[in-house]
Amino acid sequence: MSLRLFTAIALPADLRDRLAGLAAGFPGGRRVAAENLHLTLAFIGQVPPARLADIDEALAEIRAAPFELTLDGVGHFGTARKVRVLWAGVEANPALAALQARVCTALRSLRLDIEARAYSPHVTLARFRAPPPPKRLGPWLAANGLFRAGPVRVDSFALYSSVLTAAGAHYRVEAAYPLDGD
């Protein structure tokens, strides 16, 4: 059996609750449970359990200083007629971009197939199988477009495993990595 892995930054409980409340204001879709809200750095995908030690070792070698990040605005992925995801955005942050690049470099050094597209940091709030009605999307985006939260101190990131179930994903921290300097 393989493991479904990703790396992410955990968010403080009060911020997760605020984001869950924001998502609850939009009817429909599958909202991400508050305890699962996070900022993904890299999606690794399915790997054999035997690779876990190598991944852990590579991620443990990453050096970066703690930093602060701010959530800024909301948006969606997909077209207006085919919305797939609602998200909260992240203010541009060179330290976050550098950490994400280091994580991807470490994972690619293990010949893992990490996405090459440009990193678009966000917190997924809800997912849609069928697109929400545009008459709901526009007003929600307008009402929440000025959403802002933070700054939040980031002093670690983690390797998570994910098990998909009919009730939603269940995440488990496999290892945590402190940020303690460049």
C-alpha cells in the first residue's frame, strides 16, 4: 500500500476557525474541515512506504529562517462557469517562496515527480464537483475580497500523509521540520 504525501505549513487554530467561518458563508461545495486547513508547499503524491525515510531525511536537511505570512483576499480556481476550488490567498512573501523552492528541490533530488508549474500559495476553503451558481459566487467574492489575516509566524513545516474517504480527507503529520536559520 502506498502513502499519499504532501508538505505544508500548519495554521494556528484561531486562524483555521476564522477560515472555516469564511467558507461556511458560501453555500454548497465540500468545505475543508477546520482541522485540515493548511498551506501546501508541495504535493508529493503516492509513494511506497519504503521511500518515507529518504523523504524525511531530505526534508530534514532544509535550512530556512522563521518568517511571517499574511493571508490576503479570496478567489477561485477554474473558470467562472467551472469553479473547482475556493481559496484564501497569501500575500507575496519571498521567504515563503524560498522555502517552497527548497522543499521542491529536495524532493526532486529523490527523483520524485513534483509539479513544475508556478507556485500559487493559497489555503483551499472548499471544493466543487458541480460549479456553484454564478449568482452566488460573485457576491461572495465581492463580500470577502478584502479578507486579510495575520501576520502568522511560521517556524516549521511538516510532511503529511493523507487518506481519502467518503467523509473527506484525513491528514496525519509524519514528521515536522523546524525553521531555525538559513
